[in-house]
Amino acid sequence: MISLGIGTLQAQLRRGDIAANDIAEQVIANHERLEPALNAFSRFDAQGIRRQAKAADAAFAAGIDLGPFQGLPISVKDLYGVSGFKTFAGTPRPLPAGFGIEGALVQAMRRQGALITGKTHTVEFAFGGLGTNRHYGAPRNPWDDIQHRVSGGSSSGAGVSLWQGTALLALGSDTTGSVRMPASWTGTVGLKVSIGRWPTDGLVSQSETLDTPGVLTCTVDDLVWAFAALDPEGLRWDEFRAGIHGVHLESLRLGVPKNFFFDQCSPGVAEGVRQALDELRDAGATLVPFELPEADAAYDLWQRGHVSAAEAYTTLTTQFQDRIATLDPDVWSRIKSCGEITAADYIERRRQIHAWMDQVNGRLCAVDAFVTPTIAITAPTVAAVADLDGYRRHNLAASRNAAILSLFDLCAITLPVARDVEGVPVGMQVACRRRTEPRLIAIAAAMERTLGTARNRLGTPPLISAPDHDAQVTARP
């Protein structure tokens, strides 16, 4: 992770204290040293990074300011079309050329002169919450230097790239937790936006009902910059920034569920989140018990197979029939068993989900935000999920809390708040009503001001903490 952060690096670039080329060379060096162990990227383009940095520096020299990410590195999940890269979606062969066309979000970064460093690994066709991929291997969670633990999926390389120091923003996607889960287990910040807030063009679809883009960043402060740079609703930066700093814990009512979300957690997970909540209460926030009766029924549907499995099944059998034979059994067996439902079942499940969305969003009017553990269990080792039974059991337990909030169409952020007994980061999931992302980010920023960032609270991952890692970019004299 480039520890100076987006705001500081922006200012240094614009003063001429550093150049985009300096950042590019540090990114390349970090990748060369750490990638063999971490396996964050499916494709990385060192020469492309240098070309983009040269263009960013030329724009700076000409007095042209393209936007907040000019000269700053970002990684992109290998579900997005990116010019110069083929899209594999975690499969052994590239998808047809049309899937390489850039959509609105990648184009927004391109227009700002960002350094697109490469494509990060994903679970095959994004269908899985653990982060494994039998074709390319699982990215390694940097918080365990002894055992190979999963990093979370399906945006499995995204959070790893942030700690690796090859991105300040990782572009991912979140259907039922695929941004929040890797952010939680890697000790980063992850945002899932409401359905329809951000466009999904240029993104390989899993579920037309639930797909949303999302981002991972090192801190909430970095997320503020990312959201303002990407949000298509035309935020005014000065007003957005003022709104972020205008929210204080003393004014917040935080709903804490009395059932379900804190149940069956691995040792240290519920305790870590409750400790963070106690700190927020001591700093002035009001914690209130909160009922969410829809959660149990939603979890039951999640276990039986909701609409995303049926939609993924249709996509695979109509567009990618020739790839089913090579699909990871962990992926295809779940898509097939949950996706082969009748049209009547599909329509009924879709109607039920939309009813829950309206009910829960209405219920959340009673609080400013709703808080849960992001993932109930610790990140398992790759060995523990190598067989289909182990995979299914861990995937179901891991996905529960994040997936249910997706079925309710809430916008949600995960913040790093603790490490569990295995030393794996614990995320605290903060959710608000749909289409209230600026308010959600302001609440998360107020929380981070009290709780601290991942580096403050968790330290540095053992696999990243070699003495020469993340040396700050040297300012020019």
C-alpha cells in the first residue's frame, strides 16, 4: 500500500515534488518483489504503466489537470473491459473481443489519466465468495505468513493489490459480497453501491438483478476521492467534502441487530466488532437494538438459491456453453444445482427480493446506519476448501452477512476494525438505505476518525512487512 494516500500524493504531484513516473517505478518494483508470493494479478503491464505515467507527467508539465487520479495507480478486476488487455473472467481462455470494450467506470479513470496497472484475479465468472480459482490459483491473504489463506472473492486480487503497493484504488464488482468480502479479509475498505447507482456496462454480468460495481481502497479518506471521481451523478467536490466532514458521531443512531448477524462467528470476529461499537458509543454515537425480521427468510432463500444463480446459469448455458466443461467444479456445481429452477420459481423469488428491498429500506429510516460483522468466519486456508464439501460449507458461512444485505439493496461499506484469533482482519459492515451513498461514506469517515485506519488499528500484514516494502516515493529537491 502506498502509505501516503491519495490526497497527499495528489498534492505532491501538482506541486512537482514527485512525478507520476516516480510512482510508476515504485509500483513496478513492488509488483516484482511481492507478486510471486501474493498472486494478485492475472495480467500486469509494466511498460503500459510507464507509458501512462509519461502521459500524465506531460499533462502536468503543460498545466493540464485531468482529475484527482491523474498519475495515480489503480487495479481492475478481470471482469471489466480494459483497452490493451483481454478479458478472461477467471477462465482459461479469453472471452470474445466485445468483452474487452471499456465501460463508463474504466473510461472515467482513463480520462483522468490514472495509471491502470493491470487485471486482478477473480473467481471464475465471479461466482464465489472465497477467492479460489483452480486455473490460476488463489491470491494469498497477506495476513498469514505461514499458511496460504484465501483473500475473499470474487474480487480476489483486489484487496491484495492495495497492500502490495500496486494500486491506491481497486475496481471490483459486488453481486452478493464480492467487494466487501475481500476487503474485510484483507483489512481494507470496500464499498458496494446501490443497484443502478453506477453503470455496469463493460462488466461481465453475473446477475442483471443484483450486479453492482464497487471499489476497494486503503482508507475511507481514499474512498472519498474514489467515489467523487467515479460517481456519475455529478457531485460537486466542495459540497461533497463538506458533507463528509459535517457528520459527527454524536449525531448518529447506529442500529445493532439482536439476531442472526452476530451468530456463529469465529473467535474474535463478533468480539472485534463489538469492541469497535463500544468505542464509537464512548465517542458519542447512540447504539440502538435493531430488528430485521426479513433476514432469516432471506438467508433461507440464499441457501436454496436466489435469482443470481438462475441468471448466471442462463448466461453460461446461452453465451458460454463451450466453456462449461472447463469450469471449476466449485463454480459450476453450485450454479447448476441452484440455477435449474422453473420460470415460476424464478419470478416468485425475484418478486420476494424486491418486496424485501422496499420493506428493509423503509425499516432503516429509524436509524442512521445498520452495523454487523462483514464476514462471520475467519478466512479459511486453501487446503480447508480444496474439496467441494469444504468449499460449500465455508462459502455459505462466509457469504451470509454480505449477501443478505445485497438482497435488500442497501449500500454498504466494510471497515477494518480488528484481527481475529487467527490474526485475520475483521471487517465491520455499515449499511444505509439505497441511494444514500454520500451519507454512508460520511458516516464511515466519522467512524474512521475515531477508530483509526487499518495501519493504525491492525498494523501491517506479515507478508508485506519486509523492511524495504512501501518506501515512500522520494520527493524531488
